[in-house]
Amino acid sequence: MTCTECDVRCQRFGTHRNGLRRFRCPVCKKTYTEPHYQTLGEMYVSEEKVLLALQLLIEGNSIRSTMRITGLDGTTITKALILAGERCEKVMARLIVNVPVKNVECDEIWGYVAKKEAHKFPFEANDNSIGDAYCFVGIERHSKLVLNFALGRRDTATTQIFIEGLRHATSSKQPFQITTDGFAPYRAAISDTLSDRVTGYAQLIKSAG
């Protein structure tokens, strides 16, 4: 490696914390790291380790077990998951567009961040960054293709965002049937956003007994 300032060949100068070789100019003492690229555009961890961590998470491993298997820090694993998720979302938004469908089923997957809603302290009542969290999912019944998803609270705002994304994903040339659960905001959101595409709307409500 040659120093860009002095045009002098640099000498080996140990390694970077991520394992890459470092070099130092014998004249100006400026240091350089060997050429490399960042995994997912922002990470210095090797691509092999990041891919292994993501595969483990997809297969259902927890972040702690992924830490033990890969040797990566929990913060690093979480960052990799977020970066990969953001890129997957962009790919989905670009490719799942104007898809002809016949029958769409929508539902919500429950989860929570930090703690369940019922376990929040009174001073945390208005903090939407913790507590119950839902993933709204729209699936084409016959092909099982995931048309759209939306993450957020189980409220009117998230429902509207989800249905707008569903409109973007489906074709305007083929009307379709849509089925949801009994969550009330679906009715208004579908009426406002998908009324010109839906041939029928049904709410499937389960009853005990």
C-alpha cells in the first residue's frame, strides 16, 4: 500500500479490531487499513458471520443463542437484522406491485417490545415504543404470496397504512375478495382505499363453543 500524501510505500502496522491489516507511512506516520467493503453497507463484521446470524434468526433462534453460536455481540446482531430487514422491505416494495389476485386474507401477528402492554407502569402508558406490537399481514389465499405487511400498534393508523400498501401491491385490473378478522378499523380503511377493487369483503369472527 502506498501513502497518498507522500507517495511512499507503507509498512505493516498491526491489525484493525475487525481483523483487517493496517499500514503506516514511514514519513508522515499516517495509517491506512487494507481495502475492504462494509457488510450491508454499514458493518465491518465479515459477510459470512452476518449471513450465519441472519439464518439462525430466521430459523427461530433467539438473539442470545445466536450470540453464543456466532460469537457476535447482541447489538451487532440486532443491527444486522434491522439493516437486512430494511433492504428486504425495499425489495418487496419494488417487486410486489400490480399482482393479480383473487382472494386476499389479512390478519395480525401479536408480539411485544420490552414488555407486554398489561405490564407497563402508569408512567409508561403513553410510550408507544414499548408494549404490544403487531405485524399486519396480507396473503393471497391460493398462492400463499405475502402481498404486504405493516408493523405497529393495533390501531386505525397502522391499519390504514397496511391497506394502502395492499392497494400498491395488487392489480387494478382484477377485482378480488378480501377477508379480515373482526377488527373494526378494517371496514373504513377498505371502504376508503380498496372500494374500486374489492368484489366482496368479509369479516371472519371466531366464536367459542
